[in-house]
Amino acid sequence: MSIIRAAEAPQFDLPGVHFTGLAAPSRGSESLCTWKLRLDVGLRNDEPHTLDRDEVFMVLSGTVQLTPDGEKLGAGDAAVVPAREPIQVRNLGETEAELYVAITAGFTGTMADGTTVQPPWAQ
């Protein structure tokens, strides 16, 4: 068993988005990646990206939208974004939003400009 202590979990930041790395191959999970997302108030990701695997979002707090023209989601809601569907995260609320995210390990993301990435929080 691998334990990821909250105080020792790796942290990653992009503008308006804060990642706390949880399960990943480098942290003892061969087949699953999970992380916690914290979205700043007013966050609007202008450039959608896609992933080559299904991604599951579980909203802990706040109000978010995950895909262009997607439904509004609140605390307790979960959504599965199918592989290759555009993801464009927005915080629609007036407070920070928190989510847990899960996806199969080894996924690849493709940014709007065609650049492919394997995020460090999922390695």
C-alpha cells in the first residue's frame, strides 16, 4: 500500500488552477491517476484541450462547467468526459471550486495548438 500524506502531496500550479497530486505511477499506482483541483474564482480556461482517455470529475464544492457549452455542475455532482471530447474548465461560482479527478495512468493530453503533454501531476 502507498500512502500519500496531504502535507507531502506534490503541488502544481497553472494560472487559476492548483493541482494536488494523489495517486500516480510515481506514487504507487500503476493504472490510475487521481488529483485534487482547486479553481480560482472567475477561472475561465479559454483554450480547450482533449485527452486520449475518459476523465472523471467529482465536484466537492463550488459551481463548475467542464466542457464548452457543458452543463453547470455543483457539489456532489460527477461527470465523465469521454476521450477526445474538448475540456474547457470554468468556475461559474463566487467562491473557489474544488474537484477530485480520476483517469487511467499513461494518458496523453492534446492542447488547442496541437502540442501533446503528459502532466507532471499524473506521472
